Amino acid sequence: MARKIRFPLEMSDGAKVRDIEELKVHFSLESVLEYLANGKLITWLRDRYYEDIVQEILSLDTKDSDYRRKLCTIFGVEYCDEENDYEEYTRKLELLRQYTDNREYDDVVDFIAFSQEDLYDLLDEEDIDTVYLCGTSFSIPLGRENMTYIGINQPTVVIHSRTAVDFEQKNIHFQNVKLNGEETISVPKNQPMSTVCEETVEEENTVTVTDDIQDNTDLQEHCQEHLPYGEYCQSYIGILLPVQDRIASQQLYETLVPQFQDVHYHIDDDIRELRNQIRQSGIIGMAKNFPEILS
């Protein structure tokens, strides 16, 4: 009796799979779809007596929007939309080229955040401990510890906290970024910023750092010298303004505060006064003199 020759299926990684377990290890959705289209997958399965899998595959509706996912479920592998992954890779690569031609970042493009939403998506992945930042400004969530943030184009990172933040304890590190300010800082793992100073205000705070911070002592001294004037506190939107505009806004604040110290505002009295002025001015009913407007 002649021995039947059972051919392997070559996956996208070059592996030639000969049984269902090898197929799971080297599974490529695009390769499987190609072999399904030319009939080789069904033949491969039947040659190995996987008739139950064949019937499950043949029962699928190829027009079903969830067809690919269901096909992966049949083989017991996690669904991965390779086409969408490629599109996302291409999108990030094109964005990266707008900032730099440095090819060293090509290998980590999947770990680059170009927006706050990108950053959140990356932080959703539990096995990621390094994120590259490329953009204007990023708000860093302190709840995600054991992280290193590396700036590509020296972006601004914003830290919001009502209390002092011990970065060393949280194992959070920054490299080549601007921390709510203008000057670039790098805080490598062997020289962490231990604490961000605490501002005594009721609203959520940010700390403006404009010096070259090297250690905790420098940071504490900076905070003592640069705490905001009075109750003035830079907002999250404020840090997006150009430096001169931010300085101008604080100067305007300092100018206006003394002017309002002697103002006594009472909403009920002011509403009554406004009503009286409106009645006396004759504004009410004035439109009746212009019937062509009302028609």
C-alpha cells in the first residue's frame, strides 16, 4: 500500500507546520485565509483527520463581519487583526517622520505615543514599562507605576497632584522631556527625582520646572523659589500656551487681584439692581415698536 504524502503548510514566519499544535504556535491568519481560499487548508486538515474542524470552518458565513475572529476561535488562537495592526504601524511611522528621520526609533514605533489617547492605549498593556513620547504635551497618570517615559522631541509632561509625589517610590522616570516648563530635563534610573513639591491650594496642582533638575535637592530648592504668586495656579490648558503668554497671564492676574479686594458681590442684590435698570431704561417692550421684525 502506497504511503500518503502529507504536505506541510508554510506560515508567514517561514515555519512549515505539520500538525494542529504547530499550526497554533506559528499561526498566521493571512496565511490560513490564503490556504483556505485555494483549498489546501481543507485538504491539510482532512489528511490529518480533523474532520470536525473542517465542518466548523465550512459552516461559517464568509460574509460575516466577524468571520476572521470566528476562524481564529476554531483553531483556539487569539484573534489579531493583522491588517489593522499594519495600518496602525504605518500611521505611527508616518507621524514619526514628521518629527525625526532618526531610524533608531523605527524598532520601537509600536511603543510611541503621539497623543494622550495613544498614551492611554499603551498604558493599558500591562507588560509595557517604557513609553516614548512624541508630541506637544502629555498628562502622566501617577497610578501607573514602574514606568519610564522617554521624549523623542522633548515634549512637555504634565504632573497633576494635590500632594507631594515620590517618583522614586513609584519607580517613575523621565528622559529628554520638559516637566511643565521650558527646559529639557533627564532623570535616569540611577538618579531619580524623589519628590515633586506640594502647593497649598484646594484645586489640582501642577508644578512648573524651568531649571535643569538633577536631583531631589535641586527640585526642592526650585519649588521654594518658584511657587505661584498668591492663589495663582497654572492650569492644564495654561501650560499649552507659549511661555510669554503664560507670563503675561500671571502678570495680569497679579494686576487685577488688588482691584477686586474691595469689591463686595451679592448675587441677589445685583440681580434686583439689574432688573430695575432694565425696567427704567425702557428696553422691555421696545421690540413692539418694530412690528416688521416680529412678523
